[in-house]
Amino acid sequence: MNATNAELFARAQAAIPGGVNSPVRAFRSVGGTPRFLVSAKGAHVTDAEGRDYVDLVAGWGPAILGHADARVVAAVQDAASRGLSFGSSTPAETELAELVEARVAPVEQLRLVSTGTEATMSAIRLARGFTGRELLVKFAGHYHGHSDGLLAEAGSGLATFALPGSAGVPADIAALTLVVPYNDLDALAAVFAEHGDRIAAVIVEAAAANMGVVPPALGFNRALVELAHAHGALVISDEVLTGFRVSEAGWWGIEARDEASAYTPDLMTFGKVIGGGMPVAALGGRAEVMQQLAPLGPVYQAGTLSGNPVAVAAGIATLRAADAEVYAKLDAAAATISEATSAALAAEGVAHRVQRAGNLFSFVFGEAVAGVEVRDYATVLRQESWRYAPFFHSMLDQGVSLPPSVFEAWFVTAAHDDAAIGRIVDALPAAAKAAAAATAPVG
């Protein structure tokens, strides 16, 4: 007899801190027992108890084609048969870099790493090395990985030197990061007016998707770049979540279609889709900046598993298969599911707002946010987040796996066919009733 999810979680808690290797998996935000998954195919995942779920997590984004896509699996198997890791350069690394550069014009050169955290950390070091400056500007609610300087929280006032957002982060390191409200150009201008000659870079999610989905205001990214460049600072556009998922060229590609919003960041970071489910990430940008990396320049960055041949094979296969038809399927599935969810919530009188950035979407709950434009983290935090847990568990009980936090994006895949979408839609009325019946926690 297979172990239950509860038994597996108890065992994991004895061996692993909190029973998980990434905090959101612990279900602390929604309560209950995490599901331990043992297999996945297409739009579906299966847990250790043998239960099938229609999946709207998609590995947090990389399963753009669907889980265990035959083309990706074959590429990985072929690469693995020739060796798992060489510690030397391989032709496939260049092939993946060329695929990215062909899709995203601002990327003239690319350096492969293993995780999104590593990519953003390296991009910041590179920006500091290139400019000779120390300060970094980030936006409240944006997540760029768990390196020390990026776990900063905003203090009081328009923007302050940040305090550590995690134990173990020295205050002196956190103080090198300035936190500004998202979509607030006046706040950003004020920071540059006071600290402009010390700011190395502004790092920004191309479209925010780690506080729920909060897209940039029209022209915000363009204005941000112009402001930073006027003060000699670089811009790092973080497309770890949006890159190659919301379009062939990520969020940058969507905005590049409109002259009023087009912009050119100095550096970009990628993860998720670029690895097709394997640990691959990258930083890239204009050659003048990238060539400050060792061995050409003085900014050191290295990684034994960077450009791992098996992982790179998955990325190449995924990007080659992610064509216009795939993006059309993603957009259509996202539209159908988000509209159906909104309709079900409305039918039960649950005030809410749909948040969209391309085919990424999420929901905020409550009257305080339903009728306003949600453009920053402070507004996101005004929602009735307690309505999400009962909604989540109702969907899970009916065989639909959602992100276990209201502050995460929902992800579709090209494998979400009519049958999979139908199961999601059928589960929504009961989930909406559960959200409507929820009561705010006391205290």
C-alpha cells in the first residue's frame, strides 16, 4: 500500500526543515497537508495516493508545453545517455544562447547559470562592477530570488534604506537596497534625486508575478529605463517568470510591439521556461556590460553545473517547440479559465478582480480591491486574502491543483485541452461558494 500524503509529510518533516525544500510547498498559506507528487503528464499531475489533478502550477511556469512533453523527454534522455555532467564547455550551451538571442533583441550575449536566484545575484554584481556604484533599487512586492540584498523590505516614507527581510541578512547589506512602490515613477525619481550618483541599477520584474500578477502601467518600464539611464544607472529586467512564457520574447516582447512602451534594458534574467523543467537560468544583455564578466572582465562568476548538458537539452527542446501555436493555446486557455473563475465568483457575490499579464493571471478578493486599479504591493495587501484558502481546498478536493498561495500566479500549459479546462470549470461553482462563505480570522 502506498504511503499517504500525510505520512510522507510527517517523514519529510523529520528529515527536511519544515518538510519542504522551498517554503510555499508547505501549504502554510492555505493550511492542510501538502500533496506529494510522483508523476505528471500533459495538464495533469498525480500524487502519492494515486489521485489525479488538473494542474495550474506547471512547475511554477516551466511546463509551458505540458508535463513530460515527449520532445523534451527524448532530448533529455538522449543527452543523459552521453553523460550527465562534463565540467567543460559543450556545443549545446552556445545553441541555447543563440536561441535566446534570436528571440530577445536586447540580449547580445548570455551567461548560463542554474537558478533564477543565481541569475539575479550575478546580474546585480555585474551592474555594480560595471558602474562602480553600490546601491540597488528594487520595488516593493517584487521577488528576485533569495540572495541577501534582495530580501529587503520597505521602511516608512516614500522610500528608505531597507531593513533585512529575513533573519541572517546583515543590516549593512540590506541597507544597500532601496525599496520603492511599484508603478510609482515619482517615488523612483525622488530616490534618484537623492542618491542618483550612488545607484548602480534598478531591478524590476518585467511584469510583477510574485505578489499575484500586477502588470506595469503603460509606459512604466520605458520611463524607468529612461530615468535610470539619465543618472548613469543600469536596468535589470527580471523575466524569470515571464520570459518565453507570456510571448516568444517574454514581457519585453509584448511591450516592444508598441512604440509607446518599447524599451531596452541593459541586463535581463531568465529561468523557468528556458530550462524546460530542468535547473537552467541565465543573465544576458548588451555585450559591453556582459564582457565585464570573467574571464574577459573583472566581475567573477562561476558554476560547476552552469550549462549542464542534460538541463540545456531540455531548454533547447522547449524553446524550439514553443512556437506561435503554443502561445495561442496558452492565451486562449488563460482567457477561458480566468473568465470562468471570475464568473463563478461573481455569481456567488464574491467581490474580486482578475489580474492579468499576458497568459499569467491571478485574483484579488474583497471590495477594497475589486473596484480599483491594482498597481502596487500596498493595494494587493488590502485584499481579503483569507477567502483564498477555502477556494483553494475546494478546487483541490475536486481534483484541480492551484498555486498554494493567493500571492502566486496561475500557470496554464499548451496541454490544457477542452477536457482539462472542463474539469476546472466544473469545479469552480463549489469553490466560489466556499470563498463566499469564508469569514475573516479573528485577531
